[in-house]
Amino acid sequence: MADLDTGRLLAALEPVAEENLNRHLATAQEWMPHEYVPWSLGRDFKELGGEPWSVEQSQLSPIARTALEVNLLTEDNLPSYHREIERAFGRDSAWGAWVTRWTAEEGRHAFCIRDYLLVTRGVDPDELERARMDTMETGYDSGDKPLLNVCAYVSFQELATRVSHRNTGKFTDEPIAEKLLIRVAKDENLHMIFYRNIIQAALELTPNQTMRAITDEVVNFQMPGAIIPGFGRKAVQMAMAGIYDLRIHHDDIVQPLLRQWGIWELEGLDADGEAARDQLAAAVAALDAEATRFVEKREERAAKIAARKNA
């Protein structure tokens, strides 16, 4: 079967988009970002005669500060994400309605996380603002991905963001921050379900084309926060802490979605589809092996540090 162009894909999958939009609207719970911010802890900064920020004011550990900054700066780039999703889905019908609803819901995340960090003086506000400016000026560009690649990528990315928020919340060791990030993660999970179900339907409609899209996105996956200044160093720190690492990416992101889609049981693929699935299997196996090596090295490092402390 020949690949379907974007127009035919949008038309054929529109009933699925509408069904999942309606499911989302019926499932999503209204919540107010301001309810999750401890406003009573706030006070003026230097410009208004208050006290400038200093690190001892933060109740967060260094790794919690790093993870919250990365999560927030990732959320900050929503204008770029909106552009990418609208370019792929358009403004019409259920597709356009989803784009605007998704954008409106995503917008809450940066608001409440930033308010929490500023009110509690959790991170350096000057550095945070400079990083926000740098990140948004750089912007996110998917490279004009085809529709199915966009849906496959965002399926993985939304689930990854959900897990990152949840794990960051646990590492804050601060009940209000954890409650806030659990609430944000619930949004991300519902968003993931929409894109996941689009891909599920696409596998029935055009299996070979969709298999190739899934494979491409697993092989080339990169978090949208990769453009954040210092992201590589910060991502390593988060991985060493166990907030988001290769083992989590394999076990909690990639494998659950592939199982949900029934990738390994899918029948009727042509030669190109089978070749894409073979490439996918090799990529997943390589990811698994790399994750195992990373965990082993992390454990070895932790053991050496513990031994030095006990010496």
C-alpha cells in the first residue's frame, strides 16, 4: 500500500481525533494553577526594596533545583510546540480544536511551576529568567516532520515528560512541590493518550507508513529540552540521580507504548514495514543494553563513594 499524504491522513483519522478529543474533554478535570502555589511564603525581591535571592534561601537540593529548572524551561517553549502541532494538524475540525485545547492546558504548567519557584525562592530567579530567554529565542524546531512522525514523537515525549515531572516531585522532598508536579503529570498523561490513540488507529490504516514513523522516532528520540543551555550536563545529573535515565526511558516510556500498539504482533507488513520493525527491534535492544551499562556504572560509582566515606 502506498503511503498516504498529509491531507488523506488527516481526513481518514479525523473521526479518531474527534472521538479522542471528546474523550479527553469528558475526562480532564478542571484545576487552577494558583491553588498549588504557597503565596503566603512570598516576599519582595531587591528592586522593590526586598531581599535579593541567595542559595541558602532554597529548601531544594541541588539536583531538585536542576530538575525543576529543566522541566520548567521545557514547558516554557510552548509557543514553538504550538507552532509545530498546528503546522501538522491544521486549524480545522477536531484537529484544530485539539491544538487549541492542548495548548491552553499546557500553558498552565509553566505558570504554576515558575510561580512556585519564585514564591519559595527555590532557584536563582535571575539565572532562570536568562535561561528562559535563551531557550525561547532558540526555539524548538522538529525539522518539518510528517504527521505520523509528529504523533509518534509526541506520544513518547508526553509520556517521558509525565515521568520526569513525577520523579522530580519525589526528589524535591517537599510536599507542595510534589503535589504540584503530580497535578501537571496528570495533564501530560492525558495528552499522551490522545497521540497514542492516533498512532494506534494509524497502524490499522497504513501500517507500513506508521511503523516507519515509530521506528524513526525511537531511533532519533531527543527531548525537546535539549536546546536548554547546559542541557547535556543537567541531563547527566538527572540521570545519575535516577530522575530520568536510559533505563527509565526503555522500561517506562518506549516499551509500554510499543506493547500498547502491539508492534511485535502486528501482521500484514510489507517488506519495507518489516525492515522498519527489524530496525526498531535492534534499536530497542541497543537501548536496553546501553541502559544496563549505565546502571552498572552508576552503581559502581555509588559503591566507590560509599567506600570512601566509610574508610
